[in-house]
Amino acid sequence: MKRDDAAPDRLKIGISACFLHPDPQRNAFGIKTLQFLEQSLAHWVMAGGALPVLVPSPLGETARGDVTLDEYAQWLDGLVMHGGADVWPGSYGEEPLKPEWKGDRIRDEYEIALVKAFAAAGKPVFGICRGLQLINVAYGGKLYQDITTQLPKSRQHRDAKIYDKNFHHVELVAGTRLAELLAAETSRKVNSIHHQGIKQLAPGFVAEAHSTEDGVIEAIRREGDEWVAAVQWHPEFHREGDRVIDDAPLLADFLAAARAARAQTA
């Protein structure tokens, strides 16, 4: 009975879908499009007492019915933008420098529409890794297609062999909301699992953190009334034993914004 009483009060947080497009070489559902959620991200949202809800794209060759992303934005309390595939350079007006950096145009179009739907509904949006890059592009910014190629003196921001055990430190920008949230933190260490990054910050955004070694933007936030923020690292992959930043204040701040949005629309 206690569980039933608590459930209606739990926040419902949408999570954007990762895509696996048809690939005959894939053993499971090779000729089908898969939209999925990585387990750690769902568990990170649950750590704040919220209910994670995968938001599938309503478009595609099997599309049926009239469900829209706007309806999800009205129903849910907030949105987390998932990590994953590269952003398609065409989304910010460029051609791919290499074929392997062509990204996922279909996912970009879905996620840009998703961000705009939640922002228009007055719901907070939090981006992670690709989510930061996608948010930046959705609001008119540009990306480095490959940091190592376009910033030759940069550190290695992605190491496929050690994946989420690739770490570096960040410098928080004084006076920002992120610096306020992490004021008590002694660690400035984060994981780094990306080879793309922000080249031109979108209008209306401020950078809240940079990589200490090369200045690459590691966190952003939208100015004004819209609650839109993002980090380049993966908080859902952080483990206490790695002596990394405690991301709990970031999650708590996002969920507080989601609860405030719920109260305002009630």
C-alpha cells in the first residue's frame, strides 16, 4: 500500500532513445530499427527517486497512430538527453570530414524536436555527452567533428580501450550555477568518452566548465527562463571508488526544476 501511495508523487523523467538502425550483420533483430535505453542512465534517474520513461520517436517506416512528442512533453516532468552516436555535421551546416563521422541524422532530427517540445512546455532538459552536443546544435551552435584532428594540442578525450575509465579534470567557471552546486566538492575529476565537442557555443548559453588541459567546454547552461543544462561527462558512469565529482547535486537540481515545472502546470 505504501508503494502505491508514493508512486503518483514520483516525478516522471523522459529519456531520449538511442538508435540502432537496420544492420543484417547484427544477430538480434538485424533488419529492425531498435530504440533503447542504457541501463546505467535509468538507474541514475532512479537514484533521485524519479521514474525514467523512454521516449520513442513516433516517426519511421513502421509509424502508426497520431502520438506526438509534444504530448510526451506535456505528460512528463523533464527530459534527459542520452549519450551515444555522433551528431550529423549537416545538423550544424557542415559536411563530414570523414565518412566515419557522419553521425546519425535521423536521431538528430528526433532529438532536436524533442528538446524544442520540452523547452516549449516549460519542462527542464538535461544533456549528457552527446546530449550536450545535440543541445548546443539545436540552439544554433557548432561542433568539432573530431577534437584530436581539429585541436591537435588537445588531450585524448576518448580512449575506446578503457572507455569510462578515461579521466581528466575540469575547471568550473566562477559565478555559474554549476560552480554553486559543486562548491563543496574537492574533486574535479570526470570521465571522458567523447571525440566530438563544442566548437562554437550556441547563442544564449554560457560555459560552466572546461577541461583543465585544453579548454574544451565540459558543461553548458541556457540563460533566461528555459531550464536547459548539460555536461560532457557521463554522471551515470561515475563510481565513488574512482574519486570523481559527486554528481548527486546535479541530479537533485534538475529534479527540483522538474518538480517546480509540475507545480506550475498543475
